[in-house]
Amino acid sequence: MTTSNSSNSSNGIYDEACVLERIKAMRSLEEKTARCRNYLTPQVDSTCRKLMVDWCFILVDAFALSRETVGVTISILDRYLSSGKGKSQEALECRQTFQRAVVSSFMAIKINEPSVLDIKMLVKLCRGVYKQKDIIDTEMEILSAPEWRVYASSTAPMEYVRHFVDLLPEYVDVADVILENAARRMDVATADVYFSTCRASSVGMACLAGALDEMPSMSWSDKEALWSELSRKLDWDIASNEIRQIEKRLLAESSSCESRMPSQASLSRTSFASTGGQPSSPGSVAQVAQ
């Protein structure tokens, strides 16, 4: 898993067979991996989850990390909370325990970023709400849920998008714009647990579809030709009912999203359950990052 463009074509080298083999391997692993479930409860509802996702985006933006790291973080979190293992049920009954699980899931930066936010910095950002041992213990438990196969069980939808674009070297001139548009869609999808219950490959295909819709430079016939070429090369139904349902929901969610960046209003609302009148963690991220 990587946050950089894995395209061979970007280096002037194109090996279609290699790209197809990688997609096949990812999809094979995807089918063997347990799907996430909608684990939301009255205590940890969609609003609670979205606020923590917003906080994660604020964090990676403040430290100039990849926004895809948030997607990987939440994927790890969702798999843990869907597993029913360890104290995952406790995390669904207590918001503070849930928040600690989100912080601990930020282990994604260890495999997704060239630089690492160390544990001391995370503790500092949490303003003393969680101790270092609390975060480490929860991290170990989250790792054990997928039997330590975090990399194998968290292939991101954007990784599929990059591979799909790799299959279309004739569109290399607009590849960066397509990927940027898809990334905006993926930011929206990360905030909704529904998309975590779907196949990552299907979410990636839906993000690509939405990205192409935002390409005014491409004519309708060009887009049709692109889809036809992609369908031929992949040899699987890229217009399945699942993908269409994801597209519809993603379109609805994207339409209600004012911007890619969290607003100052969401910043003030995204607070940790603090003790002793301590200030919330998210509000301190930008200051600590300076």
C-alpha cells in the first residue's frame, strides 16, 4: 500500500499484464478478507464517527501527511470494530474508548508515510486524556484483530483507482486530474461507514466514475471509450448493481459536502471527552504542528 502514484506508465514504462496481475491479486485477497459491518450504536453513531474522521483529516493536514492515511486509519478501525474481538464491543458502548481506538488506529502512518507521528506527539495532541500505555495497549489489540495482517487487509480504494488509471496509458495527460478528483470523492466516502461495508474495488470504481464526471475537458464519447476500454481489459462487470449503488450514495454525500477541507465549525465541534476541564485535542493540532 502506498500513497504515491504506483503507475509504471508515469515512468514511461507500461506493462499491462503486470497491472492486471496486481489487480487480480488484490481482488483475490479482498474476497478472502472478512467484510466490515455497520457497527454503529446509539453511543457511537454516525455523527460521532464523522467527527473523529474530520479530526484525523485536520491532523494529517496540519502535519503535511497524505490524506489517504486517514482512509487507511479508518479502514483499520472499521475492521477492528467489526471483528467483535477483544474490547471492540466496549469501544462501541463508550465514546471515550472509541476515540482512543481511533487514535491508536493511527498506526497506519507507520506503513503509509515516510515520517511517523510518534507516540509522544499523539499523547501531547490528546492533551492528557489518554496515556501512552493506553494507546500502545489499544494499538496491540487492534493489530491482533486481523491477526497482524494489517497491510493485507486494508488495500485502499484509491490504490485500485491508480491501477485502473495505469491500464489507460493513452489518458496519461489527464491522469493526475482524474486521481485528484477521485481522491476528493474518497475523502467523502471515508466519513461514511456504509462505504467500509462495500468492496474496496467497487468503491474505487465508483470514485473513478465520479472523477470522470468532473472532467469537462473530456467529451461524452471520450468517457464512453474509456469505460469500454477499461471494461475490456478488466473483464469484470464494472457497472454492477453494487457499484451503481455506491455511485448514487457517493453522489448524494458529495453534493452535501461543502468542501474537501474540514471547516472551522467542525474543528470546534470535534472534541475529545476530556477530564478536569482540559481543552479538546483537535483544537490544538495546528498549534502543536507549528
